Amino acid sequence: MCKKQQLRVPDNEEELRQLQDDFYKTAREGFMKNELVGFKNLKEIAFCKANIITAIHKLKANRGSRTPGVDDEVMRENILEQDYEEVITRVMKTVDNYISKPIRRVYIPKAGSIDMRPIGIQCLIDKIVQECIRNVIEPILEAQFFDHNYGFRPLRDAHQAYERVKKILHGTGYHWVIEGDITQFFDNVNHNVLTGALYHMGIKDRRILQMIKVMLRAGIMNEIYYNDIGTPQGGILSPLLANVYLNKFDNFIVREWEEKKLKNVSRYNKSGKRKGQKSGVIQQTLKRAAPNMKPAYLIRYADDWVVVTNTLNNAKKLKSRIHNFLKTHLKLELSDKKTRITNVKKKAINFLGFLIRARAGKSKSGLIIHGKPDKEKLVRKVLKLKKNIHDFKKSANIENLIHKINLYNCRVRGILNYYKVASHIYLGVSKIAYELSGLVFKVLRSCKAPVKWIPADETRNLTEIHKIRKQLIPAIKYKDFWIGVTNLNFVKWELVSLKNPKETIYTAEGRELYRRRTGKQRRLNRKDLTLSIKYSEIISHSKKNSKSIYNFEFFMNRGYVYNVDKGRCRVCGNVIEDNTDIEAHHINLTLPIDKINRVQNLATVHSHCHNMIHSSKDFSNVIPEKMRKKVLSFRSKLREQKL
């Protein structure tokens, strides 16, 4: 029987986040009890004002929001700099009789292949609509996903998937691995199967399901009018829908072993250990409980996955069953050519850009697991770095050259941050690092820049990394200090902590676990503020001015500024309890329209404190000294701008 949830539309972001938590809790409880829970009224929630603002705020920081679709619209000019109410109304009207516009398709090189990967670029309004839907359905779906599915999920990443593979190999001693590859997965997603899976997982609002179908069927500009199969890579919803589609596959595998229901399960606790057993290896106890079972540990990241098992014979049988399951239930084809069965004691597997291999060693399982970067993939990244180095020659001046060096350093650190979890990372990059440093020095010298080999700890940039390094690196002199070009060798191996299943953004406990692990601050809700009379009047008189500073971005960001200021007036320091008494002061009024309403340029103030800032009167005798200094500080910044 399916329990249906009637839900209330949230009035602000705080209520929206609480509703997301409730979605997750209800769906999780139903999932654990094997009870179906249905959620209705999702469309009203998805396209309420609070969720629209939240969706736009998430998208605005995305680089993809700067890329126009078939409508040539971009986030800043066509949303953030527009009138607040007009933007909200536009989104709401769009979904009344929703028709998704065609996507603009571009092709990018496919890693390790001469083939090109198609990427779909959606129009701006479709991105917003999809983000609104994703905000609402994600917590329901997250509650039901397999624990060791790490791709495109909150608080999960490729490093955790890599570490899980190593953990299973080391803990079990199993050394047979199926390296899975699904033929053109994203291009072969069946729309009916997908919407059926969504409905089964609790998305009972048929209006939302119909909108998702409309999105999936949107054609491709100048190619096809109607798309009856597949989901576009690059779409906002595509990663989440991919996980939904493959969730049935996850369940098929885990029911074989990890979550196998045993008749004599009463003798064993949930972890697989015998009751009263203080320690032991899980698979050994399961073997005793069900000696005919075939061990199968699944680790998946999007459409990349591996299955670890104990024998070659079991691996072959599992591969055959997986092939049949994908074809029968998901209408997908397992690539016979690319799906390999590998003995990791003899040959490394390639998973997410890491080569993972087992060697005999002193451990309970008898195996020691090593990982290193995939050399071919690393070489491709290095070739891009070499292009960046040669771009140094195109620098117009020394300042432009420093900018390009900083970009290069960021790319190097990006590569190292990804591969730093590999146990043999240093061996993998040392030779390449030496080659790159030599090329950098040669190119900088050809630029006639003041270049010299300098100890890294004597350079001014990347101080957190360079301060503990004595190794010589190429550096250019700017004024009286040195700017260094960092080295690929400047990497420190980092142990990845295994994913705690309780860590999620949709429970208070999960958020606290994440905060403790990372040291990051608690996420604050946007304070939804009522419009003061003053702002209402200003807006009414500036409707015709498309570049008014009181645009959508202003009203979106002043709520976040309120949180940054912890609800206190930046002038008097008192908590602002009356929403009608809250105003946002522009610190620098000379900034261009694309910067003037950013959070760092706004300050939360009382209405009367705001009036004091813009007044020329002397308030020395009526306000405290500390408050007077704050007022004078804001005034001085305004005067500087007028000069």
C-alpha cells in the first residue's frame, strides 16, 4: 500500500529546507520498512517563490549559466539584472503549459578516444525550471539510493568510491573484479522506464513526471525535432535521473550479497557478524550462513562501476547475469569489448582515472592494495598544461603574465588535488614534474621576463604550499618579490575517510557529521525579508530603468547578507527583529551593475541607521562613540567615491 503525503507550500527558504528534511525522513523511513510512500503537490512546492529564488542562487555561481542556449540568454543580464517580481512571474508562467526548448549541442573531445562527447546546452529558463524540480525531488530519491553509489550525489565524490574499492579488496582478500562499461548509457535511457522508476520511488505528482518527460523529449537545434530516447549530458537533472535509472541495477547486485535476506539471519547481526562476536571478517560469517552465495560488492560512480568477487567462475556468471538484467529491465547493452574481468593480483584495474592493483602482503586478507594515477589520463592532462605554458608567450605585459601563471598554478593544484589520494602519487608525477619545470623556465626566458630558479619558500604566492618547500622552482620577479610557478611534485598523499552513510545534507545529524569532518561552517538559510515602503517606492519609479540597482540580484542577496551579518545592524550592532526595519546599504555605489549587488558590497542596517549614513548631520551627541565611528566610516567611503 502506498502512503500519500499532502504537503504545505513553504513561504521562505527556512521552511523549504525543513520540508526537504521532512521529505528525506519520510522517504527513508518508508524505504527501511519496505513501504511505498507517495509525494503529491510537488509542482506547487517546486515553483513557489522561495524555491525559485533558491534555484537561481544555486545556478548563478555555475559557469554553465554564462553559456547561452538557443535563446541567447545568460544568467546575469537576463535574470539577475532584471526586475525582481518580473523574474518570479516569468518562471511561474513558463511552467503553466510547459514546453521545453531545444538544446544546443556542442561536442568535446572524449578522454582517451578519437570520438567526441556530445554536451547539451539548455536555454536559461529551462535550467531554472529543472533546478526547481531537482530541489524538491532530490531528498526523496537520496533517501533510497544505494550507499555505495558515489556519483553526482551531495557530500560524495570519486575519492570515496576509489577508497571503497581499495577497502573491499584489502578487507576481503577477493581479487577478481568486473570492470563494467555500459554502451552509450546517457544516449539510451528509456523515458518510460525512467518515469516508471521515479513513480515507484515516490514521485506521485504526474504533473512533475510529465514536465520531466517534456524535458527529456526536447529536440536538438538543427538536428532533431523530437528526442524519444536518452537524456542530454550537461542537463541540470540528467545526473540525478541517471542515478534513478541505475538504482534498479544497484538493487539487483546488492540483493545478491551485501543486502541478501537470509533465512537463518537471526543468528547474525546486521553487519554480518555472529551475535556476540567481537570481531571478524564479514564475508566469512556470510559464507557460513549461506555457503552457496556468490560474493558481489558493487561500487558505482555514475555509469562507471566495478563488482568485486572471489573467483573467476563467479565473475563470469555475474557478468552474464548483469548483461541479461540490463538488457531485459533497463534496455541497456553491456559492452562486451570494454567490460573486463581482471585479476588485480596480476593486472591493475582502471577506475575513475586510478590504477588499482593488489600485491601479497602482511594483512589479514593477505593483500596490500596500491593505487596510482592512470598514466595515459595524466599524460593528456600534462599536454594541456604544456599548451598553457606556451600561452605565456602571448602575454601583453608582466601583469598579464602573472595572471597566466596563477591560472597555470590553479590547474596544477587541481590535478594534484584529484590524484593526491593515490598511494603512489609521487612516483606517478615525479618525472613529469621535472620535464614541466624545465619547459616553464625555457618559455619564461623566451618571454624576456626576469626569471630565476628560486627556492619555493622564498616566493610570495601559494604560501600554504610553498612555505614548506625548499626545492628550486622557476619564478619571475615583480617589484621586490618573486612569483613562483608551482611544481607537480608538490603533493602530499592524503588518506580518504570512508563515507559515513549517515552524512547527508538532509538531516541535522548528517549536516553536523559533515561539519565536524570538514570544519566548514553551518549552512545558513536565506532570510526572506518583506519589502520596505522605501524600496517599494523606488521600484515603482524605476520600472522603466532596466539597469536599476534594485534588481533581482539585490533582493536575492540582501537576504544572504542578513545571515552574514548574523541578523545584526552593521552600524549599531543590535539585532534587527522587525523585518520592515531592515535595509541593505550599498558600500560602494560606483561599482558596475554586475558587481554592485554582490554580497560583499552590501551591509545590513536599520532604516534609521541607513538614514544617518546618507545624512550630513553631526550625531556625535546623540549616539555612542562606537556607533559614530561606524557611521563616519561608511560616510568616508561614500565621499571617496564622489571625489
